[in-house]
Amino acid sequence: MKQYLIITFIISVTIIISSADFKVVNSNRVEFYEEGEPQDMSSGLFSAYINDGNSDYSRIKAKGGVLIDFDLDGDLDLSYGYSTSYYFKNEDGVYERVDIDNQGARGMVAGDIDNNGYPDLLKWRFQEYDAIDSLLYKNDEELYRTRMNHHLLMNSGSHEFNTLIYLQEQQLPFMHSQGLVDVDLDGDLDIVAIEKEGDEQFYIFRNNGFDEQGNIILEEVFSHVQTDGSTSRTLAIVDYDNDGDQDVYIPRKYGINWLFENQTLSGTYDNVVYNSNPSHLFTEVAINKNVADDSFGDLRSMGYGAAWGDYDNDNDYDLYLSNWGINRLFRNDNGSFTDVTSTYNVYSDSLSNGASWGDFNNDGYIDLWAGNIRIRDDVFINSGESEWSNLESPQFLTATQDIIAGDFDNDGWLDAFTPGLQMINPPYGPKYTSLMYKNVTSDSVASNYNWIKINLEGAKNSITNNGWSEKANKSAIGARVILTMTDGTMQSREIIAGKGHGSMDALELHYGLGNNNIQTLTIRWPSKDVLTNQQKVTIYDGPFELNQTYKIVEDLGFVGAKGDMNLDSQVNILDVMTLINYVLEGEGVEPEIFWSVDMNYSDDLNILDITKLVYFVLFH
């Protein structure tokens, strides 16, 4: 009876509130500046929005950032930071500031670390910014000290986070970059860390769950010592050798770059050997693979960022290295690399920090965006042939720190957020700024090019423990999705949590299709199929409806929107009433429907799911 009264109250409140009139803000401008009216400046493929009338540019100064769907409502939320961090929820392409942990950040990445279904946010600091912080906070020692810890923001949904200190300020004080990888393939995400200075500069912290107080238990299981007095800068993660586990590339300064090959799996994805306790968790192979890049004379390497992408559509991931000098493009042919920078004319020798791959014109070939400090950014359009064009590059002079690609307005055309520092040349500078670029290709180019977007969720229902865990990393980090087209070509994307100069691209995978159609969709999950003793692979045959966003759950398949219990492609009061009826009557539901309304991922449907669904209906 008590439960019934509670449910009745929830329904009443829902009906009352949802019957009120709400003004729908419809804008293609990104409203994350609190003062003044942004200036619309168009350049080629993109429009950039900056606030030319706001003198407080330090609020949008950033070293790193993420575009992630933190609340699972289908659009990409934004977080970025430097001396202070900011968080914005996305409401139909318009960003609204939400006050969560505002500790500054040298960089950030996101992934579901506690496997509760919602991506968490990992932020780290760097000791080098002491002087800046001392000035900003007027030597407030206590405030200053608390801001130096490395923070993990645990996401409970609905833009609510619980802040944990996962590393104290004295641990890795020169942290320069991090990433999230399921290193040992046990179903939870481990932390890869890069420290700029000191003897040990590459670390792996294994995720051993959480204690009774809710604090993450991290175990250092690997480190690597530099012997040449050089420094490490950033990282770029991918399964470069196609064996089913993710590897780590580390751009470095005044030494040689590192490529660490994960030894958890060996062989190829269709002939896997699982090494439960390898003698060396990672092996450094950069020189042997021709990606050390010690081409700067006495300076040796000058690496500041890197990004992996399959530019030639052969399912081998190629490497773009951002240098404070001439950048490099290395083509991957079955794990062997060749410098092809001159072939495609992608030098971008203007102090590059970060880069991102993405099919910005939806023609079926991923393009390359290189972020520069000294001059404008370079957007190299991949035609599938040599001599990529950069004529459509943005014209704005910013000290771009990284490139984060993602479709923030859900129009199917890939946009980008560029964390940045000082704009150094007239007429706009000097000012501190970051830019959100809206892709306007569809408005400026007569094209019938198609696209598709894929969201994955790991969810094992039938896997037994045979050296691998029964758990699944719900963010599906490490999964690879391969599209085979009707003309026999392919496109490959991998979910990666760490690249560039301390950021990551969206967890959502975006594909431009040109005028092509999809024959098959293949997913290589970061899981073991116990029946074949191989990497778990699912294949879906076409045809597929194009210009759509799909959600695929491991061991379940294609699903609808979270909360859509009656499968009408809408989440509203009808879904709430249907769920209430199920909870009261205990009726059985299909697995796809069960997934849609298990709002707290508890594998049970109860009043907590009703409450979360009501909140979702009211505020989304």
C-alpha cells in the first residue's frame, strides 16, 4: 500500500508539471558564454562562435576537454578546463552551465569506471601551474592545495557527480596526460598515466573496484623508466596490431617516442592467445616499428600530441604525430609503419599540440584536423588520393591545445570543440578563448552524402569466467566497429579514451558514407567468446536505414532510447505509466524493453527506476 501511494504521488507530480507550458529554445549557436552576444564568423566548412565582447576570457581558457553524453539523453555534453573546470549540459544543441566540481584540469577523459551505466569524468593536475594558481587564488593555501589533487567525478546520472580524490597531490605531481583502457580485459577500466618529469614516466594503475567508503582501489602494476633525460608529453591509445587489446603511443620531447605494445593478448583478433600473467604487461617497440621519430637532430623528438585513425580504410590504424616542428603521418601496414607525410602534404609545421581524425564532409574518408599554436589550425580533407587539401581550414588565430570531434547538434555532420589559450594576433587578440565549431558543410555544399552514428554499451549476459571477467566495461572502450560497404570497401572506428594533448573524442562513433550503402556491420568487443576462445565478434547484416543514430548493446543487439518502454520512439508520461504497471503487476518484459527502463542498471525494475524515469521525462 505504501509503495502504491508513493507511485501515485509521483504520477500526480509528473502530470501537473508536464502540463505546464515550456518555451523551447531553438538555436544553432553554442551558448556557453555567460555574457554578451557571440560573434558568428564563418570559414569554409565551419562556423566558429566566440564572445568578442566578454573581457573575462580566462573562463573559457582550456588545456583539455571532452564531448560526452553524460546523462544518456542522446546528445553530447561538454566539459573543459585549465585553472578552473566547467561543465555544460546539452539541450538540443544549446549548452547550459551546470555547477559540478570546478577544480582545474591539465586534461580530462571519460568512461564508465564503476560500470553503473553512466560515463565518469577523470581530471588531472600538473605541478608546473603553481604560479598561475597562486595568483588566481591569492595565496589561499588551503584552497590552492585542495585543487592540486587529481579528481575522479563519479556519475550517477542526471548531471549529478560525486567527486573522489583518486591520487593525492604528492602522487605523480607532474602528471601530463592520462587515458582509460581495460588493460587486462577483466571488464573494468584501468588508468594509463604519463608523467612529464622524473625517472618513471609511464604508469598503469589497475582498477580493483571500490572500497566500502566508495573510494576507488588502484594498484600500480606497470611503470617504465626513461634513461635519456627526456620528458614525456601525452599519449594516444589504439589496438594498432589488431590483436584485441589496446596499445599506447607516447609522444616525447628531447628523446625518442615510445610505442607500448599490450601483451595481454597476442596473435590476431580471430586467433587470440590470452596471456593471463604476462612477464611484461607492455613491451616498448617504437624503434622496431619506425615510429620513434628522432628526426630533430640534437633535439631528437619534439612530440606534443598524437591521434590514431584509419585514413586508408584498410582496418589498420595509422598514426598522426603532432610536433613542435614538422608533423608526421605514419601509414600502418599490418603493424609496420611508413612515413607518408610528404605523400599527402600534411606537415602543419606551426607548433602543433593535438589532432583529431573525423569524416568532416561525410564522403567516406576520414579527414585530419591539426591544432596549431602559432598560426591557424589545419583541416586536411582526405580525398582518398594524394595531396590532401587544407583550403577549408578555419581562419581564426588561437593557441589551440587539442581537437575534440563530435556531433554536438545531432545533424549528422561532425563538429569540433577546440580547447585553447591565448589568441595572439590582431584583430581578435590577445584574448584567452576556446572555440566550438559547428559544421556547416550541408549548408554550403550541395551534397546528398549520408552518415550513420553508432553508440555501444558493454553488457555481458552469457559469459562465464575463463580467464576473462564476467563483467563488461559498459562504455565499450576498446571496441571496434567495422562497416563493410556494398562496393566492397570498409570503414573502421575504435572507441578510444585518450589521445591528442590531454583529451578524447566522443564515445559515439561517426561515419560518413558518401553515396554508399552498408552491407554488414561488425563489432569486435573487448570480450572473450568462451565458445571459440576468441575475441567476441557480432555481425549484423544490412541494409540499414541511413542518416540514423543506433544504440547496440552487447549480448542484446539494437535497442531504442533509454526510457522508451512502449517503443514509440518517445520518452514521456506514457512510458512512466507503463513502467508503474509493470512494477505493480510484476509482468514480464522482453530483454530490450527491460534494458530501456532499467534506468539505474541494477538488473531489477522497481520504484527507483520509476523515480529516475520521471526525472528524465521532466528535465529532458
